[in-house]
Amino acid sequence: MSTARIAILGTVGVTAAYGGFETLAENLVRHRETLKAPPELTVYCAASAFASRPARYRGARLCYLPLRANGAQSMLYDAVSLVDAVLCGHDRLLLLGVSGALALPLVRCFGQARIATNIDGIEWQRAKWGRLARPVLRTSEWAAVRFSDEVIADNAAIARHVATRYGRACHTIP
């Protein structure tokens, strides 16, 4: 049996210094260290967020992209990460957030990776997004739910939203 090749995408990267998804990624990297037969793990990172860019952190491979993980570049950052992860042979992908989910149909066309997406909120409803961003974020949310093998939320309200709007079960991990 071959070792799983897992990629964590959609974060600024590790070490955690930005927010909750980065803390989750770091905790998963640390947990990987404790396993007797740890899987291969890659964490995608925004190069501009790190002055020092080591190739590995606690045994996990770090892949730096020349794009920002947040703001206007986040969709492209996540999409490039997804495509790269599949082309590099990762068989399990953990997508944190829905920004890059519009790339999931493409990823499904040429990859067999199992995809779990953690929806970070109902972004398209937030007042901070303009009239152009909201429909794109809404479509990204739909793509995340439609093309992921597993959908995860960090609270029951988001899980209910997924169940009500899309008729899809959503794991809640507080």
C-alpha cells in the first residue's frame, strides 16, 4: 500500500501567523510528526508572506507561490495550487476556503484526488464584497459543494446553510 500524498491549500502557509486556517495547517503538520507512518504532506504558501522560505517544515514540504493568498489574487492562488497539487501526484487535497473552487471542475477532469473543502463562511453575503465579487463568490461556494468529495464547516450555521441551499451533508468540525 502506497503512502498517501496530501496537500493543504488555501492558506497563507506555515508557520501560522495569519489566521485560523494557517493554525489548522500548522496543527495538521505537527500531528503528522506524531504518526508512526506519516503521509507525505505539502502545504502551499504565499511566498510574499515569508522572508525565509525553507523547503520543509516539521517534515512537511512547503511549496511557495508568487501570488498572494488573500484579496484579489486569492482565486488565482488557490486555482494554481490545486492544479499544481494534482499535477504533482497528490491524491488527497484539503482546500481551506472556497476562493479557488471554480478550478475544481478542471481538476476533476485530469485528476483523481479526493477533495475535502472547508467552507470558511458564507462569503458572498458579506457587505465588504462588491457587486462583481458576490456572484463569483457564490458560484465558488456552489463549485466547492458540488465538486468536493467532502464538505466541512467550522460551525453549525454554515453546515445548515449547505444542507438547506445545496441538499448536501456537511461535516461540522468546531
